[in-house]
Amino acid sequence: MPRAESSPPKEVVTAALLVIGEEILSGRTKDKNIGYIAEYLTALGIDLREVRLVGDEEGSIVEALNALRQRYTYVFTTGGIGPTHDDITADCVAKAFGVPIDVDPRALAILQERMRTTGVEMNEARLRMTRIPKGAELVENKVSAAPGFWIGNVIVMAGVPTIMQAMLDEVAPKLKTGVRILSQTLRADAREGDIGTQLGEIAKANPEVAIGSYPFFDPQHGPNTNVVLRARDAQKLALAARAVEDMLQRVRGAQSGR
Amino acid sequence: MPRAESSPPKEVVTAALLVIGEEILSGRTKDKNIGYIAEYLTALGIDLREVRLVGDEEGSIVEALNALRQRYTYVFTTGGIGPTHDDITADCVAKAFGVPIDVDPRALAILQERMRTTGVEMNEARLRMTRIPKGAELVENKVSAAPGFWIGNVIVMAGVPTIMQAMLDEVAPKLKTGVRILSQTLRADAREGDIGTQLGEIAKANPEVAIGSYPFFDPQHGPNTNVVLRARDAQKLALAARAVEDMLQRVRGAQSGR
């Protein structure tokens, strides 16, 4: 009996990322989190399906949160949880979920302990960072103490890449994960336009394999293409990859015979 | 008579960016267009208000296009206009606008001319790149010939950064532009948490100046903060910057006196 039948198929786990920050929309700061999170989730078997970037504006943040959290297994957010007036993410999450928000005793204890050891003063601004929507779990911040949080299917993280990365490591073991997507990259040694028609036919014949085509310029040999195949099933992936390899050989053979 | 009163105030011009590409959501390719376009539009006086990234999936692309084009002055898209089966942007734009799409004689002429000079063959795949929604203007591609297009308030560009940049240069002179946003960055020489409360008060007193606060770590002097002020009015910007500078001096004075 094939092994695949002995355990129920794992569900597809999806995610969206909401990047919150005026500074990225103005071009002043270049985002470093999207690519990191995309790779990280893919490695876990979680499908990142959508990313949105919005400014520090309540209406936009609440609307995006509500649209995304209904659609995907998880919504990750980055940015807007610091001590200043433009850090409004926690309040927006509370509003989206319709729950109250106030100073959280657990978050307060963490910050007070940190301040005791560093000698930094507690004040109104820092107290902002202890405001957590009711019902949320804290996400530990091993870098600078002020925690992120997790409510419903929304995971709220800092925008500073090192802190965001530490928070992601913290939540990763608790995430549902789907079947890992397997992928294979084939270097075509052909122009994208010379293989497009045939590739489309192979894609149609292999509906469970996502086939992407990415042109690039090789300074030594000129225009070239990477063909990337992605699938959950190893056998289906191998079959489609074989079909692409055979096709590429035919195309290259025809070209060298010209 | 002040010069500002002699001409009517310019309108606020807004934009959204829709990045189309599975390869970015999977983390395989790192996006290089968002930051470039954000800076470019800011320099033109166009407010980039929102960015969305979606995969090569018709439903998601059409829905995002329709949501964004109703909300902003311009919608820019990148990606999905190549010769392969996964390049579906042009068809999605036609669907969003409810117009037919077919081989465009102008685009066909451009590609045929290119192929005549390069010796590359026309085929079904390359013909895909001449499919343009009815009513669209072409956007010239000085890098690799296959054009982008502009329909309604949607501007469709390639995903390859060099080509996208050439297309943006092509459309820029034709865009409505708003009043340039002026900005000023002040290095706080203070921790974000030490200036947050006061900064919030200044922000409240200067509603037409957007004040952002961005912590960073200075390897020599430890935690520090950049305060960025942005406004359309130079005088209002200067007033708010003065208030921030005075506040920073008071905070630093209090700290050194401890």
C-alpha cells in the first residue's frame, strides 16, 4: 500500500503579509522583510499568497487586516509597534478584531525588567509598547524586549529586520504547516520567446505543477531563461521536469542545426 | 502678493503599485522594483499610497486592479507581460476594464522590426507580447522592444528592473504631478522611547506635517533615532522642524545633566 494513503493529506496552509510603514512607501527606507518572510514561509510549507504595503493610516490598516485575515490561514504584519505616535498597529489590530486594548501586565513586566537591567526610564512613550489587544498572546522579542503579539490568525511583528526575524523564529514552531512545496529549476539555454509555446503546452498537460519562466541575461551567452517547476507531489514534479528537459533538448537541437 | 496665491493650488496626485509575480511570493526572486518606484514617484510629487503583490492568478490580479484603480490617480503594474503561459497581466487588465484584447498592429510592427534586425524568429509565444487591450496607448520599451501599455489610469510595465525603469522614464513626462513633498531628517541623538511622548505632542500641534520616527543602532553610540518630517508647505515644515529641534535639545540637556 503506498505510504501516501496511510496518512490523511495535509491541508494547504496560506499566508498574507501586511507591511505597515510610511517610510517604505516614500522610498526612504527599502523593505528588507518581504523577501526574507517569503523564503522563510516557503521553507515551512506555508504558501505566501499576497503582500500589501500601507502607510501609517488607521483606515487603510484596518481595512487591509480585515480583508486578509478572512482570506488566508495566517496574516503576518511588520512595523508600527514602537513607542512613537506613528506606531498605531496594535490599536488598528484591536479595532479590526473589535476588542479593547490596554496596557498588558505581561508586557509591562517584560519592559520593566528590561529597564531595571539597562537603567532606561519608563515613560509614557515606552508604556505605549505594552498596549496589547485583549485576548492576544505575546510574541517574545529576544532583541529589544518589547513584544509582538498573536491574536486570532494575525501575528504582529516589529519592522526592524533583526527583531522581526527573532519574532518569526519564536512563532514558527507554533504554526500549522502544509506540505512542503518542492521545486526544480532548469536552465533553458534558450530565449524565453523560443520556448514559450511549448512550455504553455507542458503547463496545460501538468495542471498540478506550477511552471514559471524567468528570463535573464547571461553576459557571456546572451538572453537565457530559467524554468522553475513547483509542486507538492514529487512524482508529478519529476514527470513535468522530464517533459521540459525533453522539450529544451529539441529546441536547442533545432537551433544548432540551423 | 505672495507667489503661492498667484497660481491655483495643485491637486494631490496618488498612486498604487501592483507587483505581479509568483516568483516574488515564493522568495525565489527578490523584488527590486518597489523601492525604485517609491523613490521615483516621491521625487515627481506623486504619493505612493499602497503596494500589493499577487501571484500569477487571474482572480487576484483582476480584483486588485479594480480595487486600486478606483482609489488612486494612477496604478502602476510590474511583471507578467512576457511571452510565456504564466504572463497573464495584459489579459487581466482587459478583463478588469471589460475591453477586448487582441494582437495590436502597432505592437506587432515594433516586434517585427526588432526581429528583422536581430534575426530572432516570430512565433506564437512572441506574438503573445503583442496582445494589447483595446484602447490602450503603448509604452515604449527601449531595452527589449516588447512594449508596455497605458489604459485608463493603469500603466502596465515589465517586471525586469532595467526594462521597468526605461518604461517609467517613458511615461514620467506624461504624468500629472502634485506638489512635491518636502522632507527634512533630524538625527535625534536620543533613544526613540525618550522622545516619543514629546514627538507625539508636536505631531498633534502640526497636523499638516507628517512626522515619522525611525530607530536605528549606531555601533559607536548605541540606540539612536531619525526623525523625518514631511510636508507640502515649506514654512509649516520649518516650523515643525524647529519645534522638534528645540525638544531634542531639551531632552539631551536633561540627559547630560543626570
